[in-house]
Amino acid sequence: MALTDRCPHRGAKLSTGFLDEAVPEGPALACGYHGWAFGADGRCVKVPQAHDPLRGMKGGARAHHAAARYGWIWVCLEDPAQPIPEIPEAADPAFRRIDEFHEAWAVSGLRIMENSFDTAHFSYVHAATFGIPEDPRPAPSTIEHTDWGFVMRSEAPVSNRGISKQLIKSDSDRTVRVIEGRWFLPFFRTSRIDYPSGLTHILCTGAAPIDDAHSMICQWVYRNDSEAESPAAKVIEFDRAVTMEDRTVLETTTFDVPLEMGAELHMPADKPGIEMRRRLAALLAEHGEREARLPAEE
């Protein structure tokens, strides 16, 4: 479990507290203000000022679902709508994991996800890294619908320049990315990119909403090569250049992404984003109906 970062006593941040080892149930998170301690489930297990400090209290800090996976802590504020995404390569010894970044962007999670499956922006946004400016036509793609989102497959010709030649083990000025992108609703994606050289590069990106206009973006990758072949610093350098190109454009977009089809114009290459909007609208409608039923069911 994960606890809300507020002590229910006087609202101090629990993250500035300490671990109290002198609790029978095991180490508890103690508030640095008055020393009240809380167990992993949020229950108050110690009030130092009380006549019987270890009696605790009936109330406690608010607890949320949490799990450690892929080197990150996954937290869900309410009951999960879907399980944590499956990434098969994470358990494959042929792949190594490289953590790339974790930072706040001034963009909504849906804009981030749509962009991750948008092959039409390559020639413009990524002209300096892998796009082909003289050929703006997006690569054809197919979409396979799933319970948790969708799988998009595409083969995209790209430029191969600079450190990219070393990283994908090819001296050619052009190459093809065979892409299998997986969208896990609402705001997580994996993009497996297979190159003719045999290299596989898998981008994993999550967007956790901070507020309507800001998201915490975390990204890591899996690769079937070694540090000696492609130093992690070089992999991060190239991917960072690409993501900063995306960020520069995305932070100029309107954050309030409309789910209604007629609110923005669309083109055929927008099909993944349209599907995201459709699925999110359905999820919100389902949640609203469930909330409306709760009073009658209780």
C-alpha cells in the first residue's frame, strides 16, 4: 500500500517523517511533527502522547493500492480498472533495462499517449533526429483491439544519422522501424521497435496526471544488446533528444483534449488517437454510471 502524504492529525507531510522501529507490528511510518505512526495499511498504530502509546487510534492515514514492478512503484488512488501492464521482455535475460527520465511536463496524459502512436509527425517534429522531411507521408498501420487498449503495428522508414548508426548497428543512411505499439488505457504505452540489424529497442512510457494541464512522465527502455555495444548514456542521449522534440511541441497544445469527435479535425493517421478517445469516453461513462448506482446499492 501507499499512504497519502498527509498526517490526519495536523496535515504535516508524512514524507518528511521517519521509520519508527519500536512498533510491535513492524516498522511504521511516523510523522515528523508529533511522532504519530502509521502501518502499511494506513492504520494509526502509535500516538506517543497517549497514556497507552501503542493502542493507536481507529482512524489513520489514507492508504492506496501500490506495487513494485519494473523498477517503479505503481500507485492507484482507487480500485484499479486494469492490472499493471505486462512487458514480456522485462523477464527475458536477453534484454537489459535502462531508466531514462522521470519529470513533470505541461501536457495532459492523453496528448502524450496520442503522440506516441502518431506516425504523421515524424517528418516535422523529429526532422533533426530520425524523421525524413522530404517524405511526410505517415507509414500505414493496423490496430488490434484488446480489453486493456490496443496493439498498433507499422513499418516506418526513418533516417539513420549521428549516434543512431552506432546504437542500431547500421551504417546505412536509411532504415526501417518495425513497430509494435501497445496502448494500455488510460496513460501507458510500450513501443517495440525491431531493426533489420537484429536490434530491438522497447520504449516504455507512463503519464501520471498531476492536474488537468500537467503530467509526471516516466520512461525507460529494454534493449537486447550490452553496455559495451551501446553505452546506456548514449541510448539516453538519443532518446532524450527525441523526447525533447516531442515535449517542445506538446507543451504548446491545449491540455483539455476533447473526447467528442467533432471538436477537433482529424485525418486517417489519427485513428489510434480516435480509438483512445472513444475508449476513454466509454470508461468515464461506465464509471459515472457505477457512481450513480452506489447510493441505491448501499
